[in-house]
Amino acid sequence: MKKVVIDRFEGEMAVCERADKTTFNIAKQLLPPEAREGDVLIMEDDRICIDIEETQKRRVRVEKMMKRIQK
């Protein structure tokens, strides 16, 4: 099992980031339809799903960081 984060979308591709900060592309058609930037994906065998709990934790951390930066 691998976890990656959707960094951004470029056309029909999702640019994903591994834990070591390297990136790779996945065709959007292979992702769950509700996938969006910032989602944490679990990639296991031929299955890709969104890690909802980890995605939410990550969003909360980013929001807190943005609030600190804006002060």
C-alpha cells in the first residue's frame, strides 16, 4: 500500500506527490470521481481510493498554517 497526495490537475492527468516529494502522473479516469487537489490517495494493487481521514487531518493542518502565515 502506498499513500500519495494529489498536488494538482493538468489536463486529463493528476500530478501526485510521494512522501519523498517526487511526483508522478495518474490519469484522472483512474481516480475516484470525487477526487480533488489535496486528497490523500491509497494505492493498493489495482485499486485507488481516497483516505478520507488522512485528507481531513491534512486540510486542518494546512488551514492552521495559513492562519499563522496571515497574522
